[in-house]
Amino acid sequence: MEATFEHYLATRTIELLERYAADPDTPFFLELSFFGPHLPYIVPDSYFDMVDPALVELPKSIAETFEGKPPVQRNYSAHWTFDTMPIEVTRKLIAVYWGYVALIDEQIGRVLDALERLGLVGDTAVFFTSDHGEFTGSHRLHDKGPAMYEDIYRTPGIVRIPGAPAGQVRTEFVSLLDCTATILELAGIDAAPAVDSRSLVPLVEGRQVEWAPDIVCEFHGHHFPYPQRMLREDRYKLVVNPDSTNELYDLENDPDELLNVYLHPEMAPVRTRLMRRLYGRLRDRGDNFYHWMTTMYDVGEVDHDPTQSGLDETTYRPTEDEAHVA
């Protein structure tokens, strides 16, 4: 285990903490980024065989049929991941993934123990999160890719700030982008330039604050061009796939996201509300994805020039009189 990259990174982190602790008057920022748990799963035998595959409970969404879903998902499974291997291999992959998580958890524990030993806990904020999740068999997929399911978009998020109440569970929608404004505020730096970011300090401190009732997520392609946008609120999730089938999930009645209800007649009011809300959010963010949506979906009345072609902007030049009038 000492020969793993994860152990080495934790050791180097502890060495840096020891250096910083020797100069308590100088503030520090330290980021520890593990590669895993990520394919390929290269871990010592003790972690590779830590979990018996026979004891692995398969995710419920392994019952995925891809019926009414974007064809790319079925193709992704057939040509790359789940459907290319026996179910026993999937069970082993999940088991090894759990072992990989255990390995990393132990290294994080070493770092936190060092914080305690060095007397840094009382004035050091700690963030724990990841860049994305992992399918590990969910929806008959492995790795990550062009499917905006909870398995890869709902990531862990833990923040500890000295003096803040412990053990809180907040339900507001936040993202990795919010780490920027949070860290800037903790450092006493103006967080205003951190666009698309909002400090999490009030949430961690247990305060009740106004917060957005939904969140927008983006996908810009993975091994092939396949842009997606998603609007997620407490109960419903809308996924817009411009060149394919759109998706709408009722997470209250279908937490495993097996049934795409986008075209169900009774969901028309929800579909329209979410589509218009997403359209507005993307316009506000300056995300030109909304241009496609203007003529493809019911986005309601528009209060802007819906011109589609960027060619108009590059080839048209106003006359001197037109420019003066403008």
C-alpha cells in the first residue's frame, strides 16, 4: 500500500502541512487531488480483493432497457462498457471500485489525523468533493459519459469550517463552481469576480438564506461531440439533447431514472415549465446553447433577437449612417 500513488500523495501533503504548521502566521492553501477511484482500477491485491463480488448488490437501474432513451446510451453500453462483458465482470468491477474507495478513504484519514496532530484543525477549513461520479453498472454503463443520471452528476460534498456547527445536512443545490467563491471569502478576498459561483459559508454556518430552487448542469462531449444541458430541481429533472431524445424524470416516483416521461401527455405542464426555466437560465449565463432551443422547443415569448446564424454577425457590417443611428 505504501507504494501506491495515493499513499505517496497523502505523504507529500502531510509533509507540506508540517512545513506550514511551523510558520503559523502565514496562511496556506493546499489541494490534494487523487486520480481515483477511476478506471483503470490499479490497486494492491488487498484492496483489489477486499470485497467479495458475490456480496455485491447490483444497482436497481441495471434493469435499464434504454426504451425511450437517447440511442447513444444503448450504443455506449453495447460498444464500450456493460454489454461487452459478463455480469460477473461487472460485479468484480464494482467490488474493486469499493476497495479503491477504501484505499483513498484511508489516505484522507491520514491527512486529517495530521491536521489534528499539528494543531491545525481549529483554523483550517477542509473541503471534500469529486469532479464526477461513476456508473459502475448503473443503467448498464461503466465509467462516465453522455448520460446525465444522478450516478455521475450527484457528487459528494463535505465542507468543514472552524466554528461552524457540525453534522449539518443541507439540501440546497450547489456545485464545484461554488468552491471558488467560498475559498475567496474564507481568505478575505472579494469573491465578486468569481462568476457563476456563490459562497457556501452561510450554508455551512447554518444560516437560512435565499437560494436558487434548481441547478443547471452542462456536458460538452466525451470522446465524441454530444452537447447536453440539464435542469434539476427537487422532484424533476429535464435533460435537453438537441439532436436526440430529450429526457424528463420524476425523481420522487422514479429515483432510479428508468422511465423517461418527457413525451407523456400528463407531464406537458412540467415539461413546458422546466424548458422555459432552463432557457432563461442559459440566456442569463450567456450559454449559446439556448440558440438551438429557440426554434426547437416551446420556450415561450422571447424578448430578444432570435437570429440563429453567427454568419450574419460576421458578414454584415452596418453603414456609417446605420452605425450612427444605432
